[in-house]
Amino acid sequence: MPFAWSLKTVVPPHVLTAGDLKRLGREMLGHAISGGPDAFDDLVERTCIERRFLSRPAEELVVPRALEMTTSWHAESALRLAKEALVQAIDEAGVSRPEIDAIVACCSTGFMIPSLDSYLINELGFPATTRRYPFTTLGCAGGAGGLIRAAEIACGLGDRGTVALVAVETPTLTFRPRDLSMQNVVSALLFGDGASAMVVRSSPPPGRRSVFVKGSSSFLHRDTYDAMGFGVVPDGFKVQLSPKVPELAARDLRSLVSALLKKAGSSVDELAFFALHPGGPRVLKAVEAELGLTRAQTAASWKVLREHGNMSSPTVMFVLAEILGSQPLPIGALGVMAAFGPGFAVELALLEVTGPG
């Protein structure tokens, strides 16, 4: 049975506030928006994002550059953030690095071969025999999807199986200054950078609380390839974001969650917490409506969106960390984690709080 022994989140050093974004947007993009600079300011306000964190100073991101430069920045930033998050998670879990059996690394906003996990194994001193599971295309679904895969792997490793899970993204580096399309503008408005890490083991941590992955499911909406993704162009990654994303995130979600709970002998009414990926205000509102949730029940998702923006895969882990750190959940409390990504895909995990009372 897979248990989360630790969960840590980290952000890069550069901060961009909503006010900063308005200033930069007015200078660069205001004339490209119907309605002019004031309309751009309104778009910023409607995201509900007060700040986000950047891997590079904003002044560097607004200068046109080649894909080679963006790739170099991504490799440097992703490795630094992933290492920081994993070191903290391993220390909190109280395990030694030679105990790591496998590593699951989720990262979709850049290109690295060898992949990120190989660098982490070497630089953090994991065993050379560590099994590697790089997931590079799950996008915003990678946090939940990565946890599901880590749990499955831990189950297959026996009683002492130990998996390091990291999700790290640098979506702000994908901003292309010459692209004045609404998709690029919306991406710039919504995304920030960050990383999360977790140690997942097949046995519970002695003497302390944990989260048990009780069940999971994955669902792919057929023939929705154009909803979300990237295309490669000479100056970087061309973002693809469809207005259909909120509707797709909510489509059949209640029935998918109900089916997951039914397998575990539970129902939606028994859920005590909801760790929902805050893809943006429209996504959150659509999911709230589909699941019949109040703003109080999704407060953690809104807080993470407000303070960090959408960081792609690690975002839902930030939400879970906020829930576990702020809500007095009793032993046995059930919750659902839901994240949405390219495909168009839905990843669901059923979580249970365990440990001493």
C-alpha cells in the first residue's frame, strides 16, 4: 500500500506581481489586445493571480531569443528546482539516498536528453540501479499522474519500496515575445514556475500521519488533441490553449470521481477535501459546478492560484500541501486529487489520511 512520507514545494527566486505584469503587458502586448492597454489590465485582474515566480528575471523573458537559449535556461532552472525540492522531501521523510529504488520525474515545459531524472540520480547520489520513470508530456496532469505512477511503482517494489517523485516546470520560459496571439497572451497571464517533491513508500511512516493513495484512475477524452499542448517553432514552444479547456476539465468529472469512489466502497458525499488543479479561474469554476462544490471547499486551489499562478504539473501538489497544512483532517478522512492535461486527459487519485490518532 503506497504512502506519502513527505511533501515539499519550492519556487524560483524572481517574483512577478500583477502590477508588474500590467506594466510589462501594456508595453508589449496592450496594443495587440482588442480594447487596448485597459483591456489588458482587465485580463490580468480576471486571472485572480496576485503574483507568480519566475526562473529568470522578467526583463530577460521579454527579449526575443532562440530555442537554444530557452532550452539552456530550462535545463539549468529545472535541475536546480528539482534538486532543492527532492533534498527537502528526502530529509523530511527521514530516508537515506541509498534507499531510493525508483524516481518518477514529471517535466513537460522543456527538452532534456539525457532526461532530468538521470541528472538527479547522479547529483543527489541515488544508487546507480535506481529505476527511472521520466514523464515529459503529461503537462498540468503530471502532479496527479506522477503520484499515481509512483504509488503503482512502490506497490510493485515490496514492503520497503521507496520512490522519489518530483514535478518541476518552467512555463514562463516558454513565453515568446514576438507571438502576439491570444493563446500566448493567456499563457503569459496564467503561468508561473515551481517544483514539488514527495517520497512515496509501500509502508506507512511510523508514529506520524501520512496520506495513503487508496485508488486512482486515468481518463482520456477522445479526439481532443487540439485543446492543450505545444508546437515547436524556431524561437521556442508555441503554446496551444483552447477555450474548450474549462468545459473539457469538467466534462463527466462527477461520474469519473463517482466511479473511482465506488471501487473503494465510498461516495462523493464522504469526501472531506478536494485537491483540484487550478488551471485558471474558468477551469476552477467549471469543476466546482460539475462537482457541486462551494468556494470554501476549493479554497486551497484558489489560494495557490492567487499566490503562484498555474505552475503546470506541481500545482496540484502545492494545493495538497496547503490542505494538509491548514485543514484539521481526522484520521480516515478521504479526499480526491484531480488534474487535467494534454490529450485531453484527467488524472484522479483517491487519498486517505492515515496514522496515529
